[in-house]
Amino acid sequence: MKSAARAAAALPRPYSRLFSRSDKKRRVVLVPNLSRSFSTMASAVFRSLGYRSVPLPLADQQAQHLGKRFVHNDACFPAQINIGECLRFLSTGAAAPGEVALALAKNCEDCRAGQYFALARKALDDAGYPEVAILTTGADRKHIHPGFSSGLRYQLRMLWGMAVTDALDAMVRATRPYELTPGCADLAYEEHLDKISRALEHGAKKACAALGDAVRAFNDVPADRSRKRPRVLVTGEILMNYHETANRQLVRYLEKNGMEVLLPDIVTFFRRQVIVDKDMARRGLARRPVTKRMVAEALDGAYRHVVGKVELIYKHFRFYEPRPAVSELAASVAGFVDTAIMAGEGWLIPAEIMHYARKGVTSFVIIQPFGCLPNQITGRGIIKPLKERFPHINILALDYDYDVSMANLENRLQMLVMAAKQFT
Ligand code: SF4
């Protein structure tokens, strides 16, 4: 026993490069993409807290190739995408490895999303960049980033940022299919994503004012919604939902084929934890239930306040439609999926499908990385019982990995598009 402990002690530290306090001023924090607006916003949040930070470019073919090469082939495609984005950036010589740190999400302890930092460390070391530090947005149990903590200030600013960029993303998706001059909605999006992220560096009030400007700009984009297109909800694994190059430009493909695309809000994904914590505490399924419930109540209050304030601004958008509240979504899966199932997107996938099916949407695409067990269960696995409840809807499940191209997906997507057009 003692010799095993001695042997373990003799091993080199797995995380020898730490993100220290002095790195806050020295290193540039690289933020990979969940969506473009998310990484642009998250990078602005880092800057507002005194860090130097830039968003990474969206993964191109080379980034995906590097991700596949240096992250184990069996690991999640989203990990390959985000780590590949960092490797690609470093391969261009745009920054010295000793002067950057990679920021990675760590938000699901039950599946591999909680372990991306370990995959990234190995990939960076193997690719010849051991000097790059890593920081994560979750609990730092391995003590790899003493110079960063995702404390209350960070979380609140991220919450404002997510709520504002969710509204911006919803506006471009509601306007682009109906614009009279191609490219106008994208132009408004680019201009106001930049303005919102710069405003966010100066606080939530400025970000809200910038969102107000964006609403007015989108209201001025010439558009004709007199003939509504069939709508399709794209839902599934969070990165695959929003990451344009990872999902092979799925949203634009569906728009080009005459559809209007709906996506869930990113803020909903994070708020779900609070709802579940409250429920688990109430059912006695959590440790220290009283404390857990009090913390969850306080966090839920913060979510309510921020989302409510942003909604007041977003309501002035001419094509405004209220988005479903998380508590409403959780209630809708009662007796269908237990809300304690949180791995991956958990019960959110069936909840969102049921919500929009009740609102008259008949087409749904569930997208997930190939081999993503949690979302295979609450994604593909719930299609049959959902179809029993809503026999008139079409649900298409698509699996993605490095080798998937739009040509592989097109036949199945075309069947969905044709069926949707028959119903309108
Ligand atoms: S949800 Fe799926 S793809 Fe995402 S980290 Fe978990 S296992 Fe991987």
C-alpha cells in the first residue's frame, strides 16, 4: 500500500500549468464557441471583470481536424470542436502559448461536459502547447485555476449577457426568413452583437440599452410576414444546437428550404438547474435540503429579475413572442420524464417539444453528437412516447460527428421539409 502511494507521489502533476492570480493581467483568456453570440458575450464578461479575453473563431475544417486528432476519437464531438478551435488558433501563431489560457465550460457533473478540461489538457500537451493554462466555469476541484473563480459576480454578469444575447438571436431568426433585402437581418445582427458585447463590458444597464437599440434596428429591417412559413424547432445537445459549423449550418439550410427555425434559449439550459435543485430539496433527494432550497430560491429570484427586465425590452420587437418559462417546461414533463434526470439536456428536450407541439409546431429536429448517451436517452429515446401523445408531429433525430456532412443529412431533412409544407 505504502509503495503504491510512493509510486503515485513520484508521478508528475497532471496539471502542472496553473492559471495563477498574476495570469489575470498576463494571459489572454480564449473563449471557444457555444454559439458566436455566446462566446462574444462571454469574452466581454471576462473583460468586464478585468481579464484580457478574446472569442475564438468558429471551428473551420482544420480546427475540427485538429480536435479529432488530439482529442480521443470516442470523446464527445463538442469537446473536439471547442478544443480544436483553440488548437487551430495556436497553430496560426496568433499568440504565444505561454500568454494564453483556454476557458472551458464545466456544467454537467454526470456526463463528459464536466471533464472537458482534462481532455483539453491532454490535447494541448500532446499538440506541443504545455504552456497554455486552462480555466473552467465550474468548481475547481483539481486546483488548476487559482486565479479565476466563477463566483457570484461572474455568474450574474453571464446571466445578463445570456438573457440579452438570447433575445438578439431570437430576433435574427424571426426576421431573416422574411426580410425583403437579403442580408439585412445578418447585418443588423453583426452590428448589434458588437455593440451589445462592448456595452456589457460597462455593465448590465448599458447592455440593456444596447438591446433596446438592437430591437429598434430589427424593427426597421424591411420584412414581410404576411405569408408565414412552416416552423421547425431544433433542439438537442446544447453545443450542437447553436454552433453553426458543428451542426453544418442547419438553421440556414432549413431557412433556405422555406422554414422558420425556432431554438430554445440558452438561459433556459442553465436556469433548469435551479428549478431541479428546488424540486430535489422539496422531495428530500438532496443533501442539506434546507440550505439547498434557500440557495436555489435566491438564484431563481436573480433569474426571474434578469429575464423579466430583458423581456420588457425585447417585448418591443415587432415579431415578439413570449418564450416558455422553465417552471412551465418542467411542469409539462410531469409523468413523462423525471426532472431529476439532468445529464446532458435531460428533460428539456421532451419539454420543449411538447411545449411547441401544443402551440401548433409540427416539425422537430433533435440533434446530438454521435455516441452522446444522455441525449440518446432523452432525445432519440423519447420519440416513440412523444409520437403517441402527438401523433401529427414529425421528429427527426440527427447524429453528428467529424465525418458528417450536409450531404449525409440532406435526404432526411428534405422529407421533414416536404411534410411540413404539406401541412401549411
Ligand atoms: S451531453 Fe453528450 S456530448 Fe455533451 S458532454 Fe455530455 S455526453 Fe458529451
